[in-house]
Amino acid sequence: MAEKKGKTFAALDVGSFEICMKIYEITKNGGFKQIDHVRHRLALGTDSYVSGKISAGKMEELIRILQEFRAIMKEYRVEEYRAYGTSALRETDNTELLLDQIKNRSGVALTILSNSEQRFLDYKAIAAQGEQFDHVIGKETAIVDIGGGSIQISLFDKDRLITTQSLKLGVLRLHERLNKMQPRSLQVEGLLDEMIGGQLHVFQKIYMKERRVQHLILMDDYLSPKWKAAVPGVSSDRVVSAKRLLEFTESLNGRGEEELSDELEIPEENVSLLKLSAGILKRIILAWGAEEIWAPGATLCDGIAYEYAQDKGLKIAARDFEKDIIASAGTISRRYLGSRKRSAAIEEIALAVFDGLSSTHGMGNRERLLLRLASILHDCGKFINMTNVGECSHAIIMNTEIIGLSHREREMVAYIVKFNHDEFEYYEELGTHTEFEEKDYLVIAKLTAILRIANALDKSQKQKVHSIEACLKEDRLVVTVEAGADLLFEAERFTRHAAFFEEVYGIRPVIRKKG
């Protein structure tokens, strides 16, 4: 049995291609290091991406693997673990039934990640690399996260997240589509050009325009683990030039799977997946003219451990991930011609009210973030329809991925924005077409009340309010503003929304103008 030196933590990833567990040691000074890595190939995605179900045989194998992982955790005296499922389980028709089976039969409580949550953890895994990440991300860079069901492309410019988009071009998904078509070997490259190239062209046209990407950061389960062994010219810090990488991808076309399996020491059935991952990367390099590729070798498990360390307040490499979430929302707002000045004004007012209510609203930093996002996206629906802003804004937010948010959180933001414009729906009515719990509904109501007040104070869209303070005085929230112009129009809107605010909080908001 392994000698126990400190607290141990296990991260489990039930992926589309394999089941992975890493065990980490949490040291007394707040650091953490990996002490074991266990992997088991199980291609769940080949079932779920085709039929929407996991076969009984693969479910039996999954439960057996998780039972073995439980035994290993016991051997290491693991005190806490986090176990996540990704797209293979997320895209099944009977996800909740499978999760119940897994928990009851293996003892592992599995949580399904939304795509944006999964990619955010992958991003944290890369960020955990420290100085090299900071160096690379400060340039014109794209993170290319290749999974079994999709790939995620996140664009950065001088450390700022520009946009992140998911494309259904995952390795297992492409593999299954090619198997159905049964192309001759000479047809494969042309088919990949058509399947991948079209989507990359649309992405580039919409999101990149004239932007150039010099550096790519690769994260995948197929090529990255064999990066140094497979790709000639990789440096000690796992960086390779685009020229050498393209030479490598071309060399794969003329080599058999048995030969590559022996050389790279991987199962023969994995070779075709490695080739597809390399093929996706090749087409991105050619489309965008990238010069260097860095594959840090990070995995989802590393991101899980990083987030665990963050949640426990451990001393780890710091990055303001909330800034990236806010930047992503800002990009969405600009795409739909939102006013940066107006969003900033509403956000400032809303946060002042939120903070002024801190002793009574019962919400924390996460809810404060949702309010910021709702402020930024408060009228994105005007791009579609000026008279149905609430409904159109809701549709845009629900159909646009915001990295770092769960599906539930994104839906909450969508309804906060919708109810900023439309009649509020109470719990019984909202429950007829959503799956919100009562606590979610209360957050939506509280943040909607704040956003309506903030929106009212800039209803003229002239940013009249220069500074704002909000404080509780007995049964009133006194909102004191400094303004360089008359606020008669804003005061009328403020009064109109004060009744709903009082209904939610039991506190009457009043506006006071300095001087």
C-alpha cells in the first residue's frame, strides 16, 4: 500500500474514449502533486453518438472499471474525490437512469459536465502549467481542445479571451461517420477536407475575420499522450514548429496501423483515432497559418484537481478565470451590436445594489457573476426584434455557449434577461417549462429585481449616473446617485420597478440624487 504523506484526492473522468483516474497528494503547504494515473480504454462514444444509448455490455464494463477505481482509492486512503462524465454520457437519451445505476452498483457518484464546464476544466488544466501558459497565452493564440464528440476552439489575443466555440468534429464522431461511408484509402483525405474544412471556414469568417493565430495549444486524448514519442522535433517543453508537425501528419498517410501501433506502443485500434486527431490539427494549421504548437499533456483530471485546490483555498498558480467568463459574454454582446458603454453603466449600478444588499440577500460571488453576465447581455435580443427583446434575448443566450457556466446557470442568466423586459413568471408557471429548483427560482427573482432597477437608472441610454451608492436604512434601500443631468425619466422607471423589488426583498428602494 502506498505510504500516506498528506491528504489524498482523486479525480475521475468518464470520457468518450477512456476512463481515467488520477490520484493527487495534497501537501501541508497547500500544494498538490500527482502520485498515480490509471487509464482504461472504453469507447462509450461509439455507442452514444450513433444510437443515443450505451449498450448493456459497455455499462457492465464501466461499472466494473469504476469498482476497481474505488478499490484503488481505498488503497491510497483517498479522502475526497470528484467524478465527472462528459459528452458520451451527456448525449445519451437515458442519462439519469445510467447515473443511478452507476452510483448504486459501483459506489461512484458521477456528475455530468455540460460542454462549457468540461472545456473550462480543460482550460484550467492548461493554466495549471504556470509560466509557460502565461507566456504562450500572451500572444495571438488558440486553444484547440479535441474530444471524442466535438472540438472546442478558444481564441486569445494578448491574454484576453476573444471567443470560444464548439464544433461537432470530435474524433470518435468523425470515425463513426467514415465507417458508415466506407471510403477507399485514397478518398479519406478528401472527405476530411470536406467534413472539417467547411466548418473551419465558417468559424474563421464569423469569429476570426483578419485575426491571425500564431500559436496553437493542443489538448486531446490521442496525439498529446504520444507527443514526444510520435512527433519529431518536439522541444523539451513540448513545443514543435508547424512545419515539423505538418511533415509528421503527412508521414502518417503512408504507414500502416500495425506498424504505428508497434512504434508508438498503443493498441492498433487507437491508431486511426490518433490519425484523425492529427488530421484535424493539420487542417487548422493550414487554415490559420499557425507557426508553433504546444501540447502540454494536461488532462481533464488535472483541471478537476486544479479546481478542487481552488475551492479549498490552496496556494496554486493564480489566474482570474472570472475575467475570461466576462470577456466571453462581452464578445457575445458585441456580436449582437450591444453598447459597451451602456452595459458597463448597467453593470456598475447593478453591482452597487447587489453589494448594498449583501447583508440580506443571501447570495454569494457566483450569483454576483450571473448578475454581471445578465447586465452585459441585457438587451442582446434587440439585434433580432426591437419589440420582443426579452424572448429574443433568451433565445440568443440559450443557444450561445458561455465558457465556465453550467447549462443551469446559463438558463438562469437567460431568464433574468428575459424578465428584465417581460412579465415575471412565478414558480408554478416557470416550473411548467423548466427544471429549476426553488433555490434557482429565488436567485432568478432576486437578480431580476436588481437588474430592473439598474436598467431603469440608464433607461435614457445616456449614462447620466456618474457614481452610485446603495445602503440599507431600516426597511428601505437608499440608492444615492451623482448625475450631471436631470433624472426625471429614470426616476419614473425606477418607481415603476420598485414594487417588484419590494415584493422580492421586502425592502422599498428609493432614489436620492446628490446635491
